[in-house]
Amino acid sequence: MEILHNLAFGFEHALTMQNLFYCALGCMVGTLVGLLPGLGPLSTISLLLPLTYSIPTNAALIMLAGIYYGAQYGDSVSAITMKIPHASSIVACIDGYQMTLKGQTGLALFTAGVSSFIGGTVAIVVLATLAPVLGEVALLFGPADYCALILLGFMCVSFVTTGSMINGLAMTLIGVLLGQVGTDVNSGVERFTMDLPFLSDGIGLISVALGCFGIAEIVKNLDSGTQHTPFNGKINLIPTWPEFKRIIPSALRGSAVGSFLGLLPGGGPTIAQFAAYAVDKRFSKYKDEIGYGAIEGVAGQAAADEAAARTGFIPLMSIGIPENAVMALMMAAFIVKGIQPGPNMIADHPDLFWGLVASMWVGNCFLLILNVPLVRYWLSVFKIPFGVLFPSILFFCCIGTFSINNNLDDIYITATFGLIGYTFMRMGMDAAPLMLGFILGPMLEEYFRRQLLIGRGNIGSFFMHPISGTLLSIIGLFIVWQVVAFFLKSRQRQSAA
């Protein structure tokens, strides 16, 4: 009953005209982002972060959340109709595009839309149920436990995003070092500023996010010069009853898989879609058809995709640890608005927390309307030439960056990080661990200092706490496993040679 009371309280805030407007705006922008090749939620949220300064706190966070989960809907549309996927809709290309080739585009789009709605609804229930519980558990954590948890998050996200523990940790370390630039709050000493006055306050979150993700992604797509032909096929959206009955079991399985994987560090929609597809290949009644244009191949991954996007907010808002790069940007948005995500957030800002949860269901309804009956109109966005779209976005990026502090130095810093981010892309390095390290690095330093003060400089005190000792042991086992796997692969290569 308490959850129902809290949700009713949340709907009181979510259903105000202002929050409804920004929720609808976020969903529309998210759908557009999902459709356009080269513009994902990561780059778009980074591009729009400067705008949040002039928008009320609740409305700004509701809008950014709507962009994130709205992009998961739009991703499926471009993947199904034109085989143009984003990271979170790769699996949709397999059966979805096969259905398009069979003339079942409408059925595939209907399946993706309804399954995403089911996945989002299930995840919202999980979010409302688990987040307060995890927040209470997080109050048991001390400085040593938070240090170990942040290190575990670095390890998981670094490995999942780059596939290489060394590359991922190297990028994370760069982010941590960038987070140390500026004046140390404890000693007042300037660190890594190179005697440049504008670095004495540190590097801005907006500059790093906008440069490494937004501008770098746009330059990369302009550099590729690829153009896509608009989809001109026929779309009939109404399925038969037997077809509709095939959607529900697969969508529920995908919802369960996505809700679980969204909770884990390094998880998220990208991994959830593959896991849900594998589950359907194993347990579906029509598993022999999956891979050749089966409804289940679209339904499961779409539900998992959407569910993982919603439950990814649980570790962020309950313990203050983002579990992927997009959540790291959402954390940046919270910090920009003066809110520290963590176990006290629900108690300190109940209107924000429950309003955001309730707005997700409202956004779910908006997205169902936008992506099922109106989907044929959205496909016309492919007609926008890249040569017009991307330079315009870059122009508004510069205006948004400058407007934060009215300082030209911010534009130069953003452009520098755009060049750095583009260089990382060309080298095949993922900037997501860098962003995570940049945001969590100062937190790690603060908790580390606190624990050393409590333990009177004894580094062994980190292993004496049950929670931190367990987490550090998991990290040690993971490192040993990676080292053993490396030597085994080396031996196999030598044997093959």
C-alpha cells in the first residue's frame, strides 16, 4: 500500500502541465534520436545538458530521462525498416529486417512498440519496488564500502564497454585524472592546472560530456559521409489475434531479463537485448523460426531493451553509482541541478524521485502513441540531409556551452575534448569509461581520504569491513580470471602457430 501511496504522490507531480510538456518533449526528441543514424541518447543528452540550467529541476530530469528511454523505441524503427541499428537495437536487425523483407514491416513495428510498452511497465514496477529498498541498504555503507563499490563499477563498465580490461581501465584512469584538475578542496593547492587560470575551478562536466560524446560523434558521422535512402515500403499495423498472442510471452520474458540486467554494473540495453534473444532461442515455442523473421525475435529484445533502460536508474538513484555511460551523464545532470544521487535522495527529494518514476509510465503512453500509429510519419526524418543537420547541431552546441558561464574558454575546452573524443573513436577506444572515471573519480578520492582518516592511515582497514572486503575480493578474482584467460589464449595461439 505504501508503494501505491508513493506512486499517487509521484503522479501529482508528473501530471502537472509543465512536467507533461517536458516529458512529451523528451519522448519526441528521444524517438527522433533513435531514428537518426549517428545520434544516440549518449550524444544527445550531452548536447542538451547546457539547456538544463534554464529548466526547472524536475522538468529537466524528466525530459532527459524521456530522451534516454524514448531513444530505445526509435532505435527499433530504423533497425527494422532500414537495417540501420544503434548499439541497443542490433538484435532488432536480425528478425525485424527479415520481416520487412517479407512485407511484414507493420507487424514488426507494432510488435516492437507494444513489447517496449510492456517492458517499460514491468521495469517501472521494479523501479518503484526496489529503489527504496536498495536506498535503505546503501545507508549501511561506509567510506571503505563506497570505495570498493566504485572500483567494482569501474571494473565492470570498463570491461563491458571496451571488451578489454586494460583498455577500459586505462580510459577510466584518464577520466579520474581529469577529475583531479583544479583546486583541491582540502588543501587549497591547484593541481594539474598548468598555470592556466580558467582551469583553477576544474574542467566542467558539460565540456567533457559534450566534447567526448556529442561533438565527437557528429564529426565521426560527417567524416564517414554515408547517406541513407528513406524507407518507402507499405506499413499495415494491425496484427491478427494469433500474431498478437505470440507477442506477450516473449515480451514478458524479455522484460524479466532486461529488468535484471539493468540493475547490474556494466549492464544496460545493449547486453539485455542479446540475453533476451538467447532466452527466446532456448525457451520460445517458435524457437526454430527465430532468426528468419519471427515475431519473438523482435518482441523479446524490444522489451528487454526498454526494461533495462528504466531499471538502470535504480543503482543511480538508490546508491549513487551509475551503471553505464548514459547513467553517468544523468548523474551529471543531477549534480548540475544541485542534487546528489544516493541513499538519501528518496528522503530528501521525494517529489523528484517519485515524480520521475511516475513520469516514466506517462512517457510510456506517449511513446506507444508516437511509435505505433504515427510511425510512418517519423520515417520522413531520413530525408534531412546530414550536411544540414549536423553543422546546425554543432552551432547550437557552441551557443549552449557559452551560455553556461558566458566564457569563451568553455567553447575551447569543449572543442578540445571533441578532438580527443574523435581521436579515441578512430583508435577504437570507448570514451564511456573515461566519463565514468571523471564523474566518480572525485567521489573515490573523498571516500578514500575519509577511510584513511578513520583507519589512521592503515590501508588494511579497507579489507576489514565485511562489505568492502567482499567487493575487493570479487575485484581480485576478476583480475586473476582475466590474467589466466590471457595466458590461456596466448598458449592456444602458440599451439596453433
